[in-house]
Amino acid sequence: MEVTEQDFLTIRSVIEKQLAAFQQDDAPGAFACATPAIQEQFQNADNFIRMVSMSYPAVYRPRSVFFEKVTTIQDNITQPVLLLAPDGLPLRALYFMEKQPDDSWRINGCILVSVEAENF
């Protein structure tokens, strides 16, 4: 799949919109950024935001956010985002993105991986 510069900007915008919705406890706004498959899995916005707040505190309330370069992981367009968790732990969120039939982008899942200490 060819991903354009406009796609990169749109992907970042969708993730920023969801992160802002989490900051505001805007469950419907955050839920709207997820793919139909994710929405079906959680049934409603309240279930979704409850899961994120309990299982993904670094995504729900990050202290800082830094977008890295979009990449492809196992044929999935993936946006890596460095997050500083509420407890100060650095984590990398891998956002799996999916282009919808209307050409919009939505989040089709997110996993957190530890950031190894880097020596300079």
C-alpha cells in the first residue's frame, strides 16, 4: 500500500485527536477514532475508555508524546509514538492504522513496548 505524506499527517492527526479525547474523558470522541472492528469488540465508548484507562495508563494520561516515523510492521501501517507514562516510565506505543473505505484512517489497535535505555 502506498502511503502518502498526506496520509502521514492524517494518521498523526487521528492519534492526536484520540489522545486529546482521553485527556478530556471524552469516551465517544476517543471511540470514534477506532476502527469498526475495535468498536465491535468493545460494544460501546464507555467499555472502550474503561479498558484504556485501566490497561493503558501511558496512552490514557501521557506526560509527554513524541511521534516517530510511520513504518510497516507485518503489513500493518504503524505509527510509533514515544510516551512518558504517568509514573515517568518511557514507553513506545505502536498504533496499527487502517485505511477505511471512505479513505479516512482509524486506529486498529495499539500495543506498548518498553524503551530500552540508550547509551550515547
